[in-house]
Amino acid sequence: MTDMNRKIEAARRQLGTALALYLKDSDPVSVLCLAGGGCEVIEHFAKKAGGKPFASHMLETHPHLDSAKLHQIQRQYWNAFKHALDRKGGERDDEELLAAFNDRQNDHMLFIGWYDYSQAVKKLPIEAQVHQAWYLALYPEKLDPKFSKDRYNKLFPNLRALPRAKQKLGLRSSIKRARSNAGIVRHSSTENRPLVMGWP
């Protein structure tokens, strides 16, 4: 395995474990931290593979942002969780930010990480495929306006109006149905490895 492949594999393991925890509604802080680590690595390899990372779409849509500012916004919770000190060596004051943290922040981090992973390797696990569609039904404003929202609304009707628990129940139910669909399982864009993998 090349060094590049090891890096991609490391990102895949972090994103996979993050998504597995998220689907169980388990430890949202660990989900965020794992997904954040995976996102930082896989964005580079999405570019290297000739893909277009999610950040590129955001910069085109929001020209007032630069790459550094965009990453600061995307990774603000991750940075708050992983750093005790600021760049000058003083203790960070993240109390107000972290008081606002909840599992919804993981929706975005997981979407970005798996989107970029698909750009890097051209495949996604079924769980990630369904999460991508679920995310766009839940946050249709994130979809490029040139694409129709109808397919996502049909998969997850009235999703935004549901309480959080039912939204995620719909996600898990849709994953279960997709796993039983032989066409999806055998498709060339489906990665059939488990989300959480052993070692080596």
C-alpha cells in the first residue's frame, strides 16, 4: 500500500467509525472529532484525484469567502474540541461555541467528508450514499440550484418537518432498504466494506 493509500484509508476509517456512531446516536463529540480528522485529509486527496471537493463548490457559491475562512467555519467545533490552547499559547475560550454544539453539526461534517471521499475513490458505502441523499432532503439549500430537489424529497418526504429522532429513524430505515437492494449492493459505485473495520 502506498503512503497516499494509507492516508486515504486512515480518512476512510475515521469517517466510517464516525458514521457508525452517528447512526447509533452515540457520542456526538467523538463523531465530530473523527469526521473532522477524516475531512481534513480526504479533501486533499479529492483534489489530487482530479475531483472537486465540497469546499470548491462553497467557494464558487460564496465568493466573499476565502479558503481559510471557509475551513475555519467548517471546522470550528472540531478545532474547539481538539485544542486546549490558542496559537499564542493561551487557553482557548470555547465555552459559548461548545454550548451551541449538538448532533446536527455532525450532519454537515459527515456530508462533507463522504462527499470528498467519493471524489477521491469514486465509491461510497451504502450508509454514506443514503446519508448524502438524506442530507440534501434535510438541507435543500445546500444543493446546487441546477439540480432538482425532487428526487431527495421523494426519498424522504416532509423530512424537515419531522422531529430529529424521526429524521434519523428515516435515515436508518432507508439504509436498511438500500442494503436489501441487489442493484445498489452490486453497483460499481458501492463500496461494500463495513463502516468500522478491524486491524490490519
